[in-house]
Amino acid sequence: MANEEICEAAWNASTIIVRIVPTIYSCVTIFGFPGNLLALVILWPQIKQQNVLAVYLLNLCVSDLIFILTLPVGIHYVVHHDNWNMCKFFEFLYYTNMYSGVWFLCCISADRYVVVKFPLRVRGIRSMYLACTISSIIWAALIILYVTMIVSARPHSDEHHHLLCYDSFPLQEGRAVLHLCTTILGFVLPLLIMTFCNVGIATTILASNAFSTQEKGKITRLVLMILAIFIICFLPYHIILMFRIALRLKGMNCKMEESLYTPYQLAFAIASISSAINPLLNIFFSETACETLGQITLSARKWLRQVFCRSSDNQPPTKPDVEAEAFSKGVKRTQDPTNLSQPD
């Protein structure tokens, strides 16, 4: 049947993809890896303090880090298309990361919503145990789902013997149905929940007199940024995917698939950008996180100062050095505005 054929033009249309997609993955790795590592350092003390929200943030960071570590595998596949097992491994982590990230963002929005909307009612409900249980369910459901999909997938190759897995054309009918279900449950439903929660948060805070105008503006901008970046990162991929699903279930031809190949691959790569942005949105806008980051910075400066002072103390100063040191002691407090230990 024509619907089961592989569209040979797909690889020929991917010249632009071989250049752009590895660049996107490289940028996500460069910015996302240190960002998520720093987020983990900031979140760990909050976990010890039994912070419920930190559980979802920590899971989000772990998901992003695992995915970022596999991006070199994705780059190799995009360039060479020569390793089926490597591609399936990347596909599994890609989808697991994307939809776990979506649901953890959803959990973060829902948690903030109930705290703002029902601060007294949820005191006995919100707990570390519940947050860990919800996180475990998300991980288990996604792992089982995508292990099943990958095990049932069949390898394809084009006329140039390039192996194709997640980018095979046309979609297998079973995978089309599975993608339809994951799009509804993994994108549409979380998007509706996040929109409802974030709009509710903004509405409640704007109507409250307990917040200053500046605080209200900051919270509103943050809510809009979360929704905007969520839509920018994930909406293009799911729109194109829905087109592919509709065409596959109705019957289609290679010309239609060829026209979707380049946009699909670009949208697939753009979705990974969320792994680099998540630490910025969900960690660094927190006042507690900013305080923790400031403490880390001060500790690092103190350690560096001790290291350099210790190394300089090992060398006996010359006579001019002694005079310079004596002079600096008299003016140090007035000349060093960065001296945090200086009394007011």
C-alpha cells in the first residue's frame, strides 16, 4: 500500500536540518546544562526544608539534565542517520523529557494556584508525600508508555540507506493513534490546566490589596512568560504533528509528507529549548532562589579570597611590600566598596 511506503524525499529535504538542528541542540546543552546544575544546587536546601514546590522543580531539573546529556546522541543521529538503537534511545528520552516537563510545569502552576486561591484549605493536603507520589506517577506512566512505543516500532530506511525512527515518513498507523493520545493528554490537557491556574493566580493577586503594584506587575509578567514560552516551545511541534496524524489516518502521499518534513524537524528541535529555559523561569524568579544564589556567590568569593591570600602569605614580603601593606591597612576600609564585612 502507498500509505506504508517510506517517502524517499525526506532525507533530500533535510540539508537545512543537518545544519540548524545540531546548532539548536548545542545551544541547549551549553546553556541548559550549567543552568540546571545550578538549579539543583539551589533546590536541594529547599528539599531539606520540606518545600513541596521544590519537589516538582527538582524533578523538572532532573528531567532536563538527563535529556541534555543525550543531546550529543541526537546530534549524531541528525547528521548521520546510521544507528537505529541510538535513535530509539534518543527518541525515548526526548519524549519522556518533553511530556514530563510539561506535566511538572502543570503541577507547579496547579500548586501555586491552590496556595494562592485556597491558602487555608490546602495546609493539610499539600505534603512532600503527595508531591513525591504525583511525581512518581508521572515518571512511571511516561516510561511505560514510551517503552511500549519504542519496542513496537519498526526500523525504516530511505533510498540512501539512512535509518529513520522518530522522523520516518509516513507515520505508522499505530504510532499515529498513540501520538494523538499523547498530544491530547500530554499537551492539550496540561495547557488548559496551566492556563486556568495561571489566569486564576493573576486574577486573585491583582484583586488583592496585600500586594504592591510592583509585585503585582512582576507576578503577572511571570505568569505570562510561563504561558508564552510553553506555547512557543511546544505548540509548533504539536500543530505539525496533528497535521501528520490527520493526513496519515485519512490517507496521504509523499508530496504532503515532504512539505512537512523540514518544519516538523525544526519544531521537534525547538521543543528542546524548554530544557534551557526552565531553570530561568521556575528557579531564578524566586526570591528564595535569588537569596540562595547570593549566598553561593558570597561563599565562592570568600573561598577564592582565602586561597589567594594563603598563597600570597607563603612568600615573604619585601620592604616595599611591607610599606605598601601598612599603607593599604589604613585606607582599605574607605577604598574597597565591595568589602561586605565593612561596618556601616
